Amino acid sequence: NGKKIVALDVGAQGGFNSDNFFSKKYESFFDEILVEPINSESEKLESKFVIRKGLWSKKERKKLFILDNRLGSSSMYEPDELNFDLHNIKKKNFDDYKITRSIEIECDTLDNQLSELNIKNLDYLKIDTQGAELEILKGLGKYRPLLLKIEIHFFSMYKNAPSWHKLINLIGDLNYVLIDLKEIGDHNTRIPAEADMIFIPNFNNEAGKE
């Protein structure tokens, strides 16, 4: 019917780059929204919709920690060396996870920013933000994507990052159910230290069906 899939990537450095389905072959089917609060990075993004603020549970200024040794990886939380062993990070690579600089960024809720872009409905939401997933989802407001892809840290490598069960509980409260899980990276436990989880609306109740 000509209607495009509206997809939002939170943590969009380099573009919508971690989902194989989004390629030149399929780009005509998507309207992508990219979020990148670092000015030097957001200027590189080629998209009709770019949010140049950080996403959080409320409007405020926050410090963003940048790890230039990891190709500009960034987080609202500081890395915690005490948990590096659970992620099987070798001592020789610890410097890759050191904060090289920090910047103050403007933050806002996902609900506010999508409303400003006049986005009425969101089909797909991916959040990969090194621990900030919970606070971002708190700002979801009226939006209910048909598909969520959320990075979950069972053993967080960031200081003071919210526990994974709080994130799962919030997603449940938002009326979503888990349909798939894929472990990320290496780990030293019987379960992965982190994983990508896929959620859809809860089809066992009327709100989810709608």
C-alpha cells in the first residue's frame, strides 16, 4: 500500500548499521529515524529524520562518556573494570574501555522527540545504549512499536547501570512479551553476559492484539 516501516535506531553511530535487513536493497521500504547526540557524528548521518539529542526519561543535561579507543563508543555510565572478567575482556585490552573524554549533552524523552518530528506511529525500535535502555524506555510515552530489539546486560560492565530485571519488568509493564534472544560477545559464565532480546506486543490480551 506504499506505507513505509518507521524504524528508530537509538545509538546510530555510522547509520542503521547493526541490522542486516536494513540495506540498500530494502531501504525503499523504510523511514529510519537515527539518534546521535554527538554533533560530529550526527553530521555524518544521512537520513530524513535525525534526533540530535540524547534520549532519557526526562528533559535534562547529562554527561556522556566517550571511549575513542573503541571507535567512539559512548555511554551515560562509566565502565567498571571489576566486571570485565565476566565479559572475558583481557587485561591487555582494558585501555580500549577507558574514558578518553566526556561531553555535556541535551537529553529529552523519546515521546517528545518523535512528537516534534510529527511521527504518529513507530513500527520498530532498537536500543543499544550501554546501560541506558531502561531510562530511554521510561520516556516511550504513547508510542508502542510493533517490534522491540533491546540490548540487555545480565552482568553490566558499567557502574551504577540499572539491573537487567528492572528493564525486563518495565518491558512487561509496557505489555510486551519476549520472542527471541541472541547472546552478544564472549563471556565467562554459563549464561551470556549480555544479549539482544526481541519483543512484540502481548498477544494474550486485547491491548496487545490491537
